[in-house]
Amino acid sequence: MIYEVGDIVQLKKKHPCGSCEWELLRVGADFKLKCCGCGHEVMVKRSMVEKSTKSIRKAEKQSSEKHN
């Protein structure tokens, strides 16, 4: 799977707030995730995220390009 900053990932286990969706803030050897339910931010190893990902919802591309 290809992970990009801004993507929303759904993990197998729920956060204590009840949400199972996380926004990717940093991608690399470690991922920085922000809970979509309560806003809590955590750093986790890439292998943990890859293992527990159920689905990925890609970030919506904002077209800031001007058409001439």
C-alpha cells in the first residue's frame, strides 16, 4: 500500500475515544497519526500501521492550478 500525508487510514483496533480512523501527518520509517475522533497525535512504527490497516481513504486533491 502507498501511504501519503493527508490520507485517512482505518485501523483494526479502535482508539479509546471510539474512532478507528486516523489522519496521516508524517510518513516515513515512523508515522505520525492524528485521531479523527479526538485529535490525539501519536508516533508509531511503519510496520505497525501496515499490519493493522483495514482501509485507506486518499486525501482529496485540491486543484489550486489556474486554467488559462
